[in-house]
Amino acid sequence: MSDMTQLLHSMENTIKLQTRAGAERRARKAEREEKEFMQKLQQAAASRMELDGRAAKVKGAEAAAQRDQLIGLML
């Protein structure tokens, strides 16, 4: 019976180790995916800021053109 008990303990330990290894792999994958997501989020924020800046520049140019046209009509 001792051999059978050792076999069962060995199998139990193997299962525990496999479970722990799987959990560690999933944790590393989750960390990697979170890091990639944060990088994409930062890139999106930078792109948004760039687009907002360009839009403000265009609006400013349009406002200046309208002002110049109004001044031209008044003269």
C-alpha cells in the first residue's frame, strides 16, 4: 500500500505543479496583454492630441481668412 500511496502523492504533486505552471503562464500573458493595451491606448491618445492640434490650427486659419475677408469688405 505504501507504493500506491507514494504514487498518489506523486500524481497529486505533478497536478499541483502543472496547475501552478499554467497559472503563471496565464499571469504572464495577462501582464503582456495589459502592457500592449496600455501602449495602444497611449498611441491613441497621442494621435488624438495631434488631430485636435491640427483641427485647432485649421479653425484658426479659417477664422483668420474670414476676418481678412470682412476687413476687405469694409475697406
